[in-house]
Amino acid sequence: MNQDLFHRLLDFYHISEDYYQKLIAPVSIDSFAFGHQFDHIDVAIALVKETMAKHGKIMIYGDYDADGIMGTSILVKMFSYQNYPVSYYIPSRYMDGYGLTLNKAQEAIDNGVDLMICVDNGVSAFEPIKLLKDNGVKVLVLDHHEIQEELPVADVILHPTFDHFGLTPSSGAFVAFNFSRAFLSRFDKYLSTLASISLISDMMPLQEYNRELLRIVFENYIEGEFLQLDLLKEEEPFNETTIGMKIAPKINSIGRVLTDTSVNLLVKFFTSEIKEEILHYIDWINQTNEERKNLSKAVANQELEINDNEKGIIYISDAKEGILGLIANNLLNKYGLPVIALARDIEKGIYKGSARAPEGFSIVDAFNACSDFTSAAGGHALAGGCTIREDQIDEFKKAFIDYCNNHPIKLVEHETIDLGLNELTFDNYELVKSFSPFGESWPNPVFTLRHIATRALFFSRTREHIFTQIGQKTRIVGFNFSYDSIRQYQFIDMEGILRLNSYNGNTNLEFFTKKIKSY
């Protein structure tokens, strides 16, 4: 082991050697989340088993994002192991909106549902749950969203922090998986794999039991065991990067692009045992995902007229509401300015928007400054959403641009680890990987190659990208760093991450450049 690099990594994460040993300690199904249990898990299990004993109707109500779909699929699969039929519903983003609604609660009552299980929603469904309870329907909530002072009148609520599973926030599907583990009295490998997707897709902090679950899933993943996941990841390994870059976007594309209720077919895809059916659905998923990419790229490829005196962007689009976030993200990447992508809902007389911002700018603060002109707004520093009445759109645009102009982006310097060219080795890559999985609250370490002579760098044929071989299987790669922009300097510092790139049976270690500093 490169002890010098090892201690640089410890300093980067601000941890001790003892803590590192705990990070890499073997994890197993038997030791998973040892000492962690929901306070009311026994009550929740008894509620479900009581309903089953009476042959009652059980309905699962999920959500249209990857977390809600994984959670619903976990529960549907769990009941299938018991040969107990249940119904389920994933709401349409466009037809139903988020969460359990009064209309869907009434439908459940009319259909004779005895137990409603809400997964990845429910803690804010006060009126729908009261309607269910007033009509004799039992309600179990498996959610992870922010708990308010008042709680819905559900029979049982399982929530990572409210029901004291632990202090680390987790996903709705994680709650569903842990319910299944207690209900089945076993750790089911497939259900745990579905839950792992939600931890990455919902950007949960990779600490404690979240990290443990990912390690168990990744270490025990076997190619060919789960057809659905092999098809989603294609030729990539099953890890946090593949989930975030390939699997979760495919799942989320259905709810973003399709305006009907066909998002429910995703649950069939994840719970089916029929190969032909699974293959049929993956074609549909891939086609929809391509449509999603094309819709968002079409906007990003446009050249917007950006006023140099305006430090923010308001983009009004005729795109579907579900891809506004993707459009905003693409525009942010292209222009580096705070962006709100808006779409008009003519019937309701409103604009709905999705906002993205670079580090050093707060979307929440911007929304607060524009609150006189929004019907609803929220989110966190770098992303959020808003609703604006048509008659207030002009005032909102002016207020947002004024705020951006008066609150310039504060440059954020992130800590990096100095690395020498001679340290770009496969052994050092394995050392770095031992700190994984990487994600929210536990980033992939960023390294800096210092004082690199630009004359030593080689470029692609188009001279737009860096491709410099520095060893037989080691190279420096950097996309959209052109020859002209780089060669104007004699020396540069290069910030990036270490990664493996496999193609045609050959694997290369790459220093993947993310940023360049000149001097």
C-alpha cells in the first residue's frame, strides 16, 4: 500500500486509521444494520398479517420516481413470495400529481380496499388518509419525507428518523426493504438490490446502514442473476456510478416523459418472472429514455441570447413539466448561471418551473426574495421548483434576475489531493476504491496533477479533447478542453478523478479531468 497516498486520503475525508478500518470491515447479511429497528415494526407487521388472515384487500400506493417505484416493487414482490394478491398504483405526474389524493383514496374505498400501504409518500397526506380511516380502511405509511408537527391519522408510520431506525436519513424504498426483511424474516437479495438503487437515485447520505447496504449489494451482485438489472445496466458493472448515470435516469424517464399511467408498467417489469415480458418492457424503457434525452438535449443545443448584464436565466419552454429539471440542469452546465426552466399550464393559468444553480448560489434564498410573485416554491440550495401565476410572470422574472445580479456566485474551492504522475497506478486506484461507495456526503476524491507542461499533452483529432497516454494502460482524459484553450499556457494544474475505462476487452486507468487551472 502507498502509505503516503493513504494518509492523504485519510486527511481528505478527515478520518482516522481506526475509522478507515471500520469502513472496510467485512459486511454481511447477518450483520446488516445491527442494532437498528423501527420502533413500531412489530405493530406494522401485525397490521398486515391481520389483514391477510381475513383475506382483506391490500393496495400499495407509490410514487412516480425511482424511489417510489423501487419501494412499490419491493412490496409487490414481497407479497408474491407469500402468494398473496395485492393491487398497486403509481400516480401519473401529469394526471395525479405527487402523493395519495382524495380521488384515489375514494376509489380505494369504492373498490373495497381494507389496507392501504403508502410507500415513499403519506406523511403529508392528511385529508386522504383521514378519508380512508373514516371509511374503515387501515393505513400503513412507509415514508422518508420531512415530518411535520402534525401527523396523519395512519395506523402505523415507519420513517427512518421519526420511528427511530437511525439518525441517518434514508429512502422510501429502504424503509420498504427493511419492512420486507422483518415481515419475511429474511434478507432477500433481489429486494435489497432494488433498495440500493433508491439510495443513489434519491441522493441519500452514504453513511451507516445506507453505506452498508450498498456494500453488501455490490459485493454480492452476480451477472445473470437478475435479468431486469442486467438489462438496465447493459455492459457496465453494478455500482453507484452505473446506478446514478444509467439505471436511475432510465427508470425516471418514464414518469418524466409519459403523461398517462403507463409508469405502472415499471412495477410489472421489476416483479415479472417471465423473460419475454421483461425483454418487451426493456425495449419500451430504452425508447422512452432516448426520447427523454432528445427532449432535453434539443434545448441545451440551442444558443440562448444571454444578456451580459443578467447573471441568471429564465427559460420558458413548451416542454413537458417532467423534463424541466433536466433542461435546467443542461442550461446550467452550458452557461454556468442560475437557471429556472418554466412551462406554461394554460388550463390552470400558471407556470411551473424547475431551478438549478451552481455552487455558491442559493435557490432557496432566491425564491424567498421572489416570494411575492410565487404561488409555491421550495427546494434546497442548488435545486428547487416553483409555481407562478400567469399574471405575475413578468414581475417574477424581473425579481429573480435582479436577485441574481445583486448576489453574484461565490466561488467555492473544494479540497483536492495532490497526486504525482508516477502515482497513476492500478494499485493506487484499488486503494482509492477501498473508500467507496461514493456519493452524497461521501464524495469520490478529487486529485490534482500539478505543473503539467501543456506541450506534453496530446489531443483528439478534432483538437477538442485531451487524450494523453502516459503508460501502457494509463492515460489522462479531458473532454471539452480544446488545444487552443490549453496551449495558450505553458503549465497547468489538472483536477480530476481516477476511473477505469473498459472497451473491447481492454481496461485502462484514466485520470478523468474535470477542471483546469492555469498560471
